Amino acid sequence: MGGGVYHVISRGNNRSTVFYRSADYAAFVRLIGIACERVALDVFAACIMPNHFHLVVRPVQRCDLSRWAHWLLTTHSHRFHLQHGSVGRVWSGRYKAFPIAQDVHLLTVMRYVERNAVRAGLVSRARDWKWGSAAWRHGTGFPASLLAETPVRLPADWGQFVDEPQTAAEVEALRACVNRQRPYGADHWRDTAPECASYRGADRRPGRPRKDAGRTDQK
């Protein structure tokens, strides 16, 4: 049984900066690639920020996600301490993750992830942030080979679509999912999907993506 698709987030301890220079980002992205070789996992979207990161991933088995993330964060923390001569936590506790329905909701989350540097004011276009999948899809930064084919076809104008602001309702619903680690998808999916089993019974109102968020290239 597949593990579903998840939005994974981790922040620096006390929101401290984790990535100070290009070499720090590059080393972490390389570790993501190595982690995927150790534990099979598809990466659909990513954005590595100065004090946190966002990933959209699909493990082969649900239990694989924790194994993958544990190796990635533990290995990175060890290398961080060696480089900086520091001790203590690098990351703020356990990573956060919530499952995503593999439909229009997945595109909404991927846009949210790839727009992260734009929302933070670091760049004016998502593709200009070297440490995110928006850039990788355009041949800048790391090779797009790190990214797997998405289960939902991306619109032909995906790059332009990502740069369009998301609605306040979308962002609010997604942030609620992040903060409460609750599934993001339609009611029926949340009630039946195996990856949502451990989340059922809680008060969750994930909201709905805007209608044009599901545009696909029919050509």
C-alpha cells in the first residue's frame, strides 16, 4: 500500500537560521537526494528557506516517511555541528507533516510551497529562488532530475501560475493544516484515505482551493 503524498515542514530551533550561505543550501539539497536513495521517496516540490524548509513528497510506504526524515535531519544536524562547532538542537523538535489529496488540492499545496520565497520577499518570481523546485523546473539551481513526475499533471503555464498570488482563504486553510498537521482534501477523501486514518475524529476544516487551482494542460 502506498504512503500517500505529504507536505513536510521543519524549522530551525527557536526559528534560528540554519542555512547561512549557498554552500549550506547546496549541501542540504544533496542530502535530500542521498536520503531518497536510501529510502525510496518521490519529491514533487521543495523550498529551502533560511530557517525552515517545505517539501511535498510521496513515500512508498507510510512508515518510510519517518525513516527518511529522521536520516535527513539527523545527518544534517551532525554535519551542521561539525561545521559550526556547535551543540544542541538544530531543528525544532519533530518535523511536521500532513497528507494531501492527489487532485486539485495537491496543486494548491505545491503552489504554496514554491511561492514561499516570494511571500517572504526574497525574490519577485518563484523561479528566481535557487533553492526551490520552481527554479529547478526551469533549469536553474539543482537539476530537475531530483523531482519526480507529479501524480496530477501540472498546467502548461505552471511557472506563471505559481507566481500568481493565492487567495487569502487558500493560504489560511493551508496554514491551519500546517499548524495542526491535518489532511488537506475533500471530505470523502479525508474519511476514506488510509493515510488520513490517524487524523480522523479531530475537528478539521481544511477549506477548498480556488477553482482555477486545478487547471491542467489538456493539449
